[in-house]
Amino acid sequence: MSDLAVAEHPGADTGEWTFGPIVDADAHIDPPHDMWANYLPASQKAKAPVIEEGDECDWILFEGTRRPVRMISNQAGRAGKDFKMIGKLSEQRAVWDSHLRLADMDSDGINSAILFGGGPLGTFDNELYMASYEAYQNWVMDWCSTDKRRLVPIGYVPMRDIDETIGHIQRLAKMGFKAVNLPAFPQNPDGWSTSSGVSALKEGQVSALTGDPKGALQYYQPEFDRLWTVICDLDLVVTMHLGGRVPRFGDAQHFLPDMPMSKMAMAEPVGIFIFNAIFQRFPKLKLVQVESGVGWFAWYCEYITRTWEKQRFWTESPLTESPAYYMENNVYGSFIQDRVGIVSRNLPGAGNIMWSSDYPHSETTFPNSHSIIQRDFAGVPEADIRDIICNRARNLYGLD
């Protein structure tokens, strides 16, 4: 039987779990909509989003726009025909209740969760935009205080100006964040154009995740070295949560074709960091491509290594080691269901992989995470399973 010929999903596991603790390397906590009015500074509270109840769905009123509540980020417990793209807040799982969240983790056998979040607001109001970063960071730290050992938040920072970003990172380090999330490309300081073509006003997090691949700021520029220095000195991890390309949510003709491209697009920032010698100059720097899947890691590593071997002279490549070296020492990735990535874990550049549930988003393995792990890790040595579902994330983020 082929390594990829695994059984269909067997349903919720009722047997004894033998692989020890699980660290979910990518879970989500989208704040309740009334959080903004509570956590924004007094001068900005009146600008916060407002919820309007409707018959078929609820609506978000913000800056003169009225858009329906989308359910794709909160589908925990829904699957198949029960999936809803647009709906009411009352239909969503109350994942913003930290006690319910911990109970769901218990029922799904998850010990700790690395949490990616719901900030900033999508606005062209600069004061509100910047205030929303701090509002989210303050809220999520308060929210995680229910159990700081199990709930581990990632800090989001703007990337429009290097010194501005450094200031945010220093603040987050003092608050106790272990990692900062950067957009796949720096944001355009003169506007909110993104690689997805979706305005930040329409989709709140898009600019914070994608940035602008054609903007004036680019990570390979030498001015960014002072940013990498600060990150390394503070012993922080850099994460990028998708963002190289964003699927056209709600567009049935494009959504499914877009989804795999959103994963593979995360290879471009990796190449920028490798080939512009950022990892070579900053060997402590760790970059995690989150929710990108990892099945492409082995192919990508081999391709860029062989290409570099042939093209490095005329391109005057500054690398002193092969690209595979930096993939193996500096680049990590998380996946949800990725048997190909698991099977190829021992190939060059493909070993720094971490399992995740994507709770409570539409791809989540909840509430059947154990049985899905058993299915996807069939035939894998127990020591390797432990590394992928627990040890690697625990060591990377310095968890207790």
C-alpha cells in the first residue's frame, strides 16, 4: 500500500491516546465584536464596529459600511452540509468564552494552543488603525490570563515603518508575547493595497497579513537589519499567517481553487529571506509559515537548492551555505491535514513541521483531532509523532 493510501476519516476516537501531550501550533481567537468598544482608548471608542441583528444574518456596521457576519472563521462543530458562510452571532460557537475554549480543548485532547488573532480593524483612519493593534494585544493577553500555560497568544504588529514596528515589538516583548506576526510583505505606507486585491476596509486583517509585494518597503532592504536585530535580541519568533495570497471568501467559483494557492504562496517570503541572506546574517532568526501546509517544503527545498547550484554565480549569490541549510535551520511550518508533509518529513528542508487544528475555522479538525492524527500519522514512529504534535512547537515558543 502507498504511504498516501490512508483510510477515510474514522470518526471521533474513543480509544486510549498514547502519544502524550499535544500543542496546537495554529489555533485562532477572534474577539467578540463588542471587545473593540471596551478596549479602544476613549478617543476612539465611538468609532468601534456595531452589531445590528437581522432575520437571516447579523450585520457589522463600521465606517459607513454594512456587511453580513461571515461564519467561515467560526465553524467549530459544523461540517459538510451544516456549513454556513453567512449567519447570526447566536449561531456561532462562543469561542471568545475562555472557559468554553478550554473545555473544547479538553474534549479534543489539546494541551496548549498557539493563538492567532483578530486584529487590527480594517480602517483607513490611521489613529483608529494603530489603536486597534494595541486594543487587540491588551484584550488577548487579558483573555489568555484564564490559563497562560495553555493559551499562548501571538502578537500582531503593523509593518508600514521599521521604527514604528520596532516600537510595537518592544512593547509586546515586555507584555510577555513569545512571537510576533508580520505580513508576508511589508505594508504600503501610502495605502492599503494588498496582494489579494481586497481592500483592508472590506476585510479587517487582510493588509495586516498580506502587505504589498510591490510596495516601497521590502524585507530584503538593508534598513530592515535593525528590525531583525531587535527580534533576535528579544529572542522572539517571527510568524507569517498565510497572507501571500488570500482566497476570495464567499466566491464559490474561486474559493476552492484559491485555497491551495494561498498555502503555496507562502514560499515567496521564505525565498526572500533565504536568498537575500537574512538568515545568514541573523542565524538565530526563526520564521514560521503558519497554516501554509508543509507538503511543499521538500519539493521547494530541492528546487531552490538545485537552482541555486546552477545560477548562483551569475546572480552573485551571497550565500555561504546552500538554501537547504537555511530551510533546515531557520524555517518552520504548520499544517492541519497534510499526509504528504508528514511522509516527506525526513527529506532535506522538510523536517521543521508542526501539527495544528485550525480551531475554530472552517478547516478545523475539531472535534476529531485525535482520530485525524491517528489516520494521518499511520506508520510514523512514535518519537516523530511526538516531535510534530508537541515537542517542536513547545521548544520553538519556549513553552513550559
